[in-house]
Amino acid sequence: MTQPSAGPPASGQVAFVTGAASGIGAAVVTGLRSAGWTVGGFDLRPSQADLSREGDVTDPAAVAAAAGDVTAGLGPIRALVTAAGYYEMVPFGQISEEGWRRMLAVHLGGLVNAVRAVLPGMLGRRDGRIVAISSELAVGGGDGDAHYAAAKGAIIGFVRSLAAEVAGTGVLVNSVAPGPTDTPLLDPGSPWRAPDYLATLPVGRLASPAEIAAAVRFVLGEGSFMVGEVLSVNSGAVI
């Protein structure tokens, strides 16, 4: 059986990325491909991955089918990166029941569906990397962000629990928790783009998707010592 390897990936290793068509997910696809990975992507829209499949991460059958296509077409999946998600600011009293369900289904449910699709193969090979995209709001919270922060916080709890459960199997599970990032999820009028907010950040600006993708590549490569960790890349929003 293949044992875990340290350091950057050799050319041709396969990653499966959800939310691959835009924002952080698209940057992860680009960054991994430039680092020698072969990438399968899953999103509601086509992506620039080597093999692109369309579907909703809340549909376990669709996620499993996409992972199966990636395995059949590209090879065994060594790395899973779950970046599918969406963001909205809604005061707690105005969040509908459907709003709560959808937020949790996409973020936590999408992660669980993807892990279920790839984990058995990783355990069988005793080699794998799982990186779930969470958020600094999972740690710091935010005004009008109750359902989003709750869903992203659930990701961290899941990651740490799964990491402990599979410890010693060769499968490493971690999270990257970005702060506000310059993606289409933040509309031009977002308070996260306001000059007054940006002035509170030590670096004075939003992170770029490419910078978050670089953190993901670190966790997948040189970060082979990381187990159940949350790497906070948030422009100093949470220190």
C-alpha cells in the first residue's frame, strides 16, 4: 500500500475540487494545475479543471457520480478540496427556515457528501488529503452572519473530529479559513469592501483568491505535518 509522502506532489496526482468554477475554488484549480496536479472539478457551472462535472453539492448521488468520473478518467483521488459555498448577510430574525437549511446543506452537507465519495478510496490506499474551506467568521462571528458563521463553524468541528477518527491511516484532514476575499461573493457594496473596514486590517486589503489557493497548496504539500488544523489566512482580521 502507498504510504503518505511529504513535500510537494509529483506530477499527475489527482485532486477533486468542489466549487471549482469561480472564486477560491477556481483559484485552487488553477494553482494545483500549475503545481503539477491533475484536477477534477465539480460546480453548478463548468470549470477550467482537467475534467469538469456539473451538479449541486447538496445532492450526494451527483457528488459521488462526479468523484467516480474523476477516478475513472484521471486516476485515484489523492486530494479533496471543498470550496463550494455562498455568502449572504441577513439579520438573525430575518433568516428563513429554508435559509438555514440551505446554508447548512451547501457548506456542511456539501463537505460531508464529498468526503463520503472519496474517503473509502483514500483509506484503502492509506493515503489522502482533505482540505475544507471554512471562514474566519467561524471563529470571530459577524453581525448579520449567524447562519453563515454557524455553517462554517460546523465545518471546523467536522474536520477536527474526522481528523482524529482517521489519524494513523495516512489520510490527513485540515481546514483553511479565509477572511474576506476579493471574489464575486462580495458585491461592490459589501461592508467587507468598505474603506473603513479595510483600514482595520493589518495588511489594509482583502486577500486574493490566489493567496488562499497558495495556502491550500501548502496544506496539501509541505503541510504534511498538519492534522486537524485550521489555517487562518484572513489578512489579520482575526489574530
